[in-house]
Amino acid sequence: MLWSIEQVEGMLGVLKTSTDKTVIYKCLVKLRTDLVKDKDGIVLFRTAGGVPVMVRLISKLNEKIMEVVLSILGNCCTDEQACIEAVECKVIAPLITILKTIPNPLIQCRACRMLGNLAKSKKASLFLNVHYGAIAPAICHIIESTSAVQTRIMAFRVCRFLLISSQFYKHFLSSNGFLQLMRIFVAVMKNNEAPKESQQDIEVSTLIGLKRNQHREKYFEEVARNLEGVRSDIFDYQMLKNSTRNNEYVMPKEQEAIELASEILKCLMLLSAQQIGVRAWEVLSRNTSFAPIVYFVKEDSEQRSSALKILSNFCKDPCAFYMLSTADAIVAACELLMAVNMAKPLSESECRHCVNIISTLSADACSRSKIRRCGALRKLVAMIRDSHSQSERSSLFHILNNFQYDNISMELLLYEGLVPMLVRELNDYLTSDEDHHRRRREERMQGGKKRKLVDPTTPETLSKFSKTQESTIGSDFESPSSSPRSYRTTSPCSSRSMSPVCSNLLANDDDENYSPACSDDDDDDDDIKTTTTNNDSRESRIATNRAQPANVMDILKLIDEGTETIDDTLSDKEDLDELSSDVPPKLQQLRNQAGDTIDVIENLIYRITLMINKRPELGKPETLDTLIRAINIFGANNNFANALTNILLESQFFAQIIKHGVVHQLYQLTKVEEMRKDGFAFLETLTNVGESNYGKEELVRLLRSEADLNAQQRAAISVAYIIKSHRLLYQFLYDGNALTLLFDMLLRKKSDNLYADEAADAVTAMSRFTLGITLPEHEVEEPNAIICSTQLKSSTAPLHDNCDMRFLVHRDNDEDVNGVAVDVAAEETLSIGFNKQLLCDTSEVFNKMLNSDFREGHKGEIQLRDYTASGLRYFLHLISCHSRHQSMPDYAALLQAFEMSRVYIIPELESLLHERLIEFLDSHNCLRLLEWALKNYHAELTETAISYYLCATLSSQDKLLLFRAAEDSTYAREWFQLLNDAVYERCRSTGY
């Protein structure tokens, strides 16, 4: 039948004027059946002014009329304009009155359906805000009191649309709506057909202790067979592989019950995104369970994604810990991660939710036992190994950190390769150029090398050589079986921003309204449809992450808005995956504890080094290099340094440490002022091991391994660094030929020795810190001492006002030919005048030479063919002035002046020049001093030069150049012998 607007208006006129209830009822049924059944009919009805008429009729006390009116209004409210018109006619107040007072389930169902459609309208829902305080108790009362499934479905539908509002949410909780919801969910999912297991009486004596006539050794053998060993993954899996999941709950068979369970899951999705108070959790934990939700966490469940997300969201609340644990949520998550050949593989968001559940619940010792027993530890390690997401690896490391006191689990993790993964992650962290890595490094470096940052998750460092440290750390959630340090480090996945719940639910339901025809027959179809898993690329996920908002209302808008086309635009089909669809979280929100990741790695590495059974991976080069790199960046006031100390103390790693050259890397720490003390502490640790019987044997074995030259050289370098006992040092250097190996590395100019730089530093460290070889100290000039301004290199300036005698010397290479030359015999000689009386007063040798029958006295000149002009001028100037000069002459002039002071017996001048020779000694003139001292048999300067070769704090390259220059000297053999004698004599002087 096609209706015209005149016919509709005529029918409405009858409804306005008639007082006969039968006529009114028949008119209403006609309108509902023939007109208000599709979108065009609703628009025609609204245009004819039918909504205000229905609002007036809603107050009729006749329940039959009320039911039809509510049905018509419910259909009309699928139209946005009709919703606005209805609320403007003040339909909300009588609707709430009906919900409160009419116990008829059919009327309650119609009223809830209409209220739900009003709540779906964006504009009309604004008029409901002031009525939340009345709506929530009324809806909760209907849920609790009615037994009609359809009525409950409609009531939960209203809740689903209104729970987005925090105000309604508070009223809903205060009305015990959450408790009623969970009670109904438990009742719907309860498996009433499950057989009850009869509890058999078991004699305790048959389980524990010695059995009758059983030998003690047989008993202990039986106990040993049942103990969990290192391969506990095999033991646990074999023990539990035949165990079945709890069959206390099952999917209901009735279609209405399935729809009700689906609607409750949608409500739980919204509830889990909100913060629930402690009192609500207390009531829940005493009266209900999360086991029905956990039931959906299985391979073949269509609601798997929704259930995982609900549980993951609840993990954010510490008060939900008990209910999640008792529901065995962790077992379900572990089994899902371990499942293979699934028809529908886990999506990225599902994996993240599983990891979040495990991360939260693994703070409890019993939960950790369940993880280990179901074999999930191996899976977690494999996920870390295969993951390309830094955030995912971070979450998994947080889980493993909770196992740090579980030795059985730690042994298994180490067996599966935990140490290489930790080292790889730490190395990536230290070398990565990503912003969050670089920012975190800067934060730790701000105070890392000067003071220890206060970190509740890191034990205080009491001693460099301590093997155990005690620290009491408060955990976020205390459980009776939690370990002393099982603090909950909530995974990034448990962040509020990580579990977006659809706030676009209202918009998504615009095309999914309840069909009037279906509502008439009370068989509304809410088909649950599963959307296809979105397999975005990594780049698209990162792009999505950057756009992720933190506000809950904004997060809700990110759920997939695309729904399948529905032929009937008025059919109300709710898609459960709308609520469970997930998007990857924003990286910054994911890493709310981005800094905690490096702390977890630090703590795990340290805990591993404290275990009795040390894994060989701890002594590998990459492990040691990474730890030393971390110490260089963050300083030594952390557990990286403690872990390295524990590794150095283990004799089983000593040979690897020597071969890899770790000793030299540790010595480099002593060159940094802030870590100088810590560097020497590390070396002292190795000294304790190296001077032990095991250490001595290893060093001897390496020094004698002629087949492995590199090992020999590294052993010789390590001996120089760490052996402090002079007696032992002499044995290694002389009997073990270590000193020869060291000098060979330094003197081998034509071969590219890889360890020459290390040998140079080793010789310096041994000479300074073990043998105590030092350079003589020179007197420091006082700050206010007079400085002579005479230009010593000026060949024209006279050295005295009354020059009555002269010296003839060789001209310097850079000397000006137009000098003060008087009677110059050749261009190679130069005449320098000076005062005769001053010379005679200074030296008795000059006095005899110039005031007697010697040739010098008759001619008034002294020929010095073996000296240069600069050396003589400096010598003559010092006779009259002993002050320091602004520009000192070169070292050759100092040596010549020193030699002349000895030839002409001027003790004061000789002492002064001796000090200046030591003061200005450097790598460029050391060989010159040595050659002069050997040529002139000056023992003190020879010893000074040899000491400089051994203990001078030069760079490695400068020291190599210093040694290799001496190798070409005329006195190379004597020099080399003196080096050996100096080392051996210093060892013997205190070692024997």
C-alpha cells in the first residue's frame, strides 16, 4: 500500500481526536505495519507531523498502546531529524519514567531500543547528558530484574552507546552495572553440561617422603628424576601437553544468548578503556570472574581479537591483577602465541595484546611458573630474535626482566641465547642515531659519569668487587607470591593510548539501525561480522603511529569506519570487530618508559653475571666491547660496570679477556679524568685474577704458544698492565720473554704490527704504575720570578758593554752573514765578544787561560770549534744572568751550554742547566740527550733519558716514533740494553 501525505494526516487526525482505545490501537498497528517500516515511510510520517502525536500518546496508561507507540518512535528515531524532533517534544522524561515504572519486558525492550537510537544520534544524544543520573540506575535495574534476553540485549545496547560518556560511566559503576554485566556474562557462558570431577582421596604419604621399604638412594634418584633441570622447557611441555583448557565455560547454543554475549563483549570493550575504582574491583573479584572473557582467547574464536583487547586494556589497572591471574589469562595468551598452523594467524595488534597481558601478569611468581611450564619462554626469546620493531623487543625484554630471580627460567633463557640478544640490543642502543636513542643517551650522560642517578630499578653500587648486592624495590602491584624484585614494568602496550576504543561507534551505527519489521517480530538480527586483518606495511604503521592522539575521545575516532554495505539501511547489525579493530600505537606513547628499556637490559646483564653458571657468551669479544662502550658513554656508576667487574673476576673468561685485548681497552679508561679511578679498579680486578694460580698458568700458556703469535703478544701486553708483583713480573718478563715481545712490537718498523700501539701504552703503564719509574723533578719557577728579555738568538746584540776579548765559534745554519764579525777567517766561523774580567771571576779555568802565558791570553781570543754560536751566546749570557728567558734556545744549545759549564768548571751554572735539560726534555730531543750522555759518560742524564723512554706519558704514535728513531741511532745496541737493564733492575730491586 502506497501512502499519501493526506492519508497519513487523516490517520493522525483520528489518533488526536479519538478516545476509543481499540481504534487508537488499530490505527497505531496499521501505521507501524504498513508505513513506518522503511526510510521513505519514516520521512513521510515525520513530514506529516507524526512524531509529536506519538510523543503525546506515549503517556497512555494502556500497555498495548504504549508498546506500539514505543515501537513506532523507535523506528522513527533511526532518522536523525526525527530524533531531534522527538527530544524537542520532551520525550526523554516520559521515556525514563516508563523505564523506571513499567515492569513489562516487551515495553522495556521497546523503550531501551528507542533510547539506544536516540543515543546514537550525535545531536539528540546531547539532550541526554542531564538525565544520566536517572538513566543509568533505570537501565541497571532492568538488566538485573528482567529475564527476557531481548530486553537485556537492548539494555546493553543503550549502555554501549552511553558508556563513551565519562558521566554516564560513573553513574553506571555506582549502580553496580559492571557487576551485573559480569554476572550475566558468567551465567550466559556457563557450561552447565560439563561433568563434575569427583575428588578422590589421595594419601599424602604416597606423594611425599620415603615409601614403605624404599631405599633412601632410590628415593633420591626418584626425586632427581622429577627435578626441573636446565632443559625445563622440555620437561614442562611434556608434563602439560596433555592438559586441557578449563571447560567450565562454553559458547551458548541459543542465538539470543549468542547475541547477548556479543553485546556484553562490546560493552566490556568500552569499560576496559576506562579507569575503574578500587571498590568496584573488590566487589567484582569476590562475586565474578574474567574466565568467560578468557574463553574467547583461542585459535578458532571469532571474537579472539576483541577478547584479547579487553584483557589487555584491563591489564592497565593494577586492581585487575587478581582477576586476570585467577582467570588464567596468561596461560591463554601464551598458548595463543605458541600456536602453529592457525587458520587465522595472529595479527600485529593481537600479538601486542598477548605480550601486554604476559608483561603485566609476569610480575607474579605463580604466573611466571605458568609461562615457563607452558613453554612460552622459548617463544618469547624467538620473538625478540625475529622482531624488527624496537618497541616490541622492549616489551619482551620487560617480560624477561621479571624472571631475573627465577634461576630455572634464567638458565633456559640463557640456553636459548639471551646474552647475544641483550648485547645486540645494547649495541644498537649505543650506536643508533634515532632521536629517542640519542635523547636517552644524553639524559643518562648528564649525570652518569659524575654521580649515580637515583633509579629504583637499579641496585646501588657498593663495591667494584662485590658479587652480590641487595636492594629492596617496591613493586607497583604486590602479590603474595611476587619475588623481592618482581616490580611491574608495565609494557608500552598497556598504555592508555595503546588501546583505542571506538568513539566512532555512534557514527558507525548510522547505517545499522534496527529494522522496524524485525522489531515487530522480536527477532532483530545482530550479525557479528569479522573484518579482514589489516596487514599494513611497516612504513604505513609508522605513519599511523605519528598521528595517534593521546586523548581518549580522539583515540576512539581512529577505529576503522569502513563497514560492509547493508542492503536494508534500517537493519541494526553491529560489527564486533568495529570495537576490537586496533591500530599500532604512537611510538612515543609506546615508549612511555623508553628510558626503562636500557635500564632493563642493564639489569638483566648484571643479573646474568651474578648467576652461578656463567654462560660462555659473557666472555665473547662483542659482549666485552659493548659493555666497555656503555661505560665510556654512561660512566662507571651503573650496573654495566658491575657486570663487567663480575665477568673480569671469573677465571673461566680470563684467557678470552687476554686474547681480545680487553686490558688495553680498560687502560684507556684511565686516560679520562672522570673515570680514571674506575679504570684502575678494573685493572686491579684483573690483577687479582692474573696473579692467582689459574691466571699465572694461563699467562704462561699463552706466552709459550708459539703457534699463535697474536696470543703471545697480547699476553705480553697484559702482563705489563696487570701484574703488580715485581717477582712475578720479573719471571714473566725474563723467563717468559714478555719484555722482548713488547720491545719487538715497538721496534719492528717495517711490519704493520696490529698491537704496537697497545705495547707502547703497556710499557708506559708498567714503568709508571708497577715499577715506579719516574723522571727527576725540577724546581718550578716562582710566578713572580724575573724574566730576562734579552733576545738570545740575535747575533748582533752585544753580550757585554765592555767586550775586551772574543770567542771564535762555528756559525749556526741560520746565522746572518752580516753579523758582528771581526777578523773573520772564514764564513763558517763567527766572532763573539765578551768581558774578560767577568769570565775570570766566574771560572778559574778562564782565569788561568786568559791571565797566563797561554795563547788565548796573548791573543785575547778563545777558539771553540766544537760549539755553535747559539750555544756559546746562551752560555755567556747565563754567566751574567741566570733568569728564565721569554724564548729559550733550542735543546742543542742547552746541551752545549751544559757541556761548557762542565768543561770550565762552573758548578752553579752546571746545576742550573741540568734542571733545564730535564725540564725541556721531550720526544723530539730525548735521543739527542741520550746520545750526548752516552758519549760523555754522564750516568745521571743517561738514566733520565732511559726513564723518559719508559715512562713518558706520550700518545701511542709518538712513543712508537720515539722508539723507532732510537733504533737507527749509533748507540742503538747500548740503548736497547739499557732499557732491558732498567726494567729488570727495578724488578729485582724490590721483588727479591
